[in-house]
Amino acid sequence: MLLIREDIDEVSTLLEADESGRKSLYIEGPFIQGNVLNRNKRIYGTPMLAKECDRFRRECIDQGTSWGASRR
């Protein structure tokens, strides 16, 4: 198994705890952008990215199989 990772500098983090002590970590930042040159020197069109984001939402987030993703 390979781990794919990218370091992102422009990210804000927020750690929250509810009354029971259960913690939630939220991150906010530019994770995907269309029609701009990215760090691997590629440009992905916005329509293609929108299609893949919708597919990821349907196949992973809605099915509960994506670690750390939610519909906020």
C-alpha cells in the first residue's frame, strides 16, 4: 500500500471537544482548485474536478467509507 501525501502550508486547524470529551479536528484551506497550476505542475479543469468531487461524495462520504470526510 502506498501513502499519498502533500504538504499544505495555507491550512487552519480547529480542535473542538464536546461535553463528553469527544474531540473533533477540522481543517480548512485550499484543497482542490480548478484551472490553476498546482504543485505537481498540472492544471485540472473545474468541470472534471466537480465531476470527481461528486463521485467521491456519492461513493465514499455518503457511504461512510471515507476517513475524516463529512458533509458539513
